Amino acid sequence: MSDVYISGSLTHTPREMWDIYEKIGKVVEEFGLKPYIPHIHTPQNINRSVEQITNSHTDFDDTDAIHKDIFHNDVSFVEKSKLVIAEVSTPSIGAGVELGIAFKGGKPVIFLAKKDTVVSSFVKGPVQSGLAHLIRYENEEDALSQLKTLLETKFKSLIE
């Protein structure tokens, strides 16, 4: 089981941008928590390659069972997680659904967004309601540094 589900746009984000999810995972591991990084773990869990999954999004075959497998797998891991961390600089319907499941399940959420990014009310609203934390960052180093500080100060109960 994973402790922290790491959410973010995959389908509409260039693959080289996925590195931030892995770096977030490394920060999580530094605190003794086990991350679930969908582009790494989901392919293993459903016995597919990441290429099969990403290619399945570019065709128009809505009947391929791969989508059902991804959905059920990822919903299960969001529901089992203790915390969800979402990079929300690029809008994503899938990440939005994952976050809805997290909020419905009472999971704490940390959002990360580049300082110059417009984020929706479904990011700002939970933050203003005390249901989530928002990290605005200049670059990846800044994001990861702020994440470490937040985990140390606000999420000690998960770490201990």
C-alpha cells in the first residue's frame, strides 16, 4: 500500500514534465512515506507499459478495457492513501476526479502550482476552506523545498 498518492496531468502534459511527480515522490520517501506515482505504478499494476497507456489516450477506441483498468486501479489507490499531493499547474480532468475522490474520503491534500499559473476555484476553494494547502513556486527546487517544510510542519502525524 502507498501512503501518498501523487496526482497531476499526464495526458495533456509533455512527458519530460512528468519528472516533477517523481521528484515529489522522492521527497515523500525522504519522510519514510511510500509514494504512488501513477505513470510508474499504474502500468505495473495493470500489466501494461506506459507507452500502451499513453497511446491509448490518442486513439478514439472508447471500448478498450485499459481505461477501465486504469480507473479502478487509480481510484483504489487514492481511496487507500493517507495524503494526496497534486501538481495543478496544468488543468487535468483526471486529476480533478482524483482530487474529488480524495476530498470525499476526507484525505488531506497539498496542491503545488507555478506562481504564474491560474488555478480554479476547486483548488482555491479547498485551500480557503482549510481542506488543503497550496504551494506556489518559482521552480522545481522551490516547490520541493516548500513541500519538505510543509510536510515537516503540518503533516508530522503522517511521518511519525
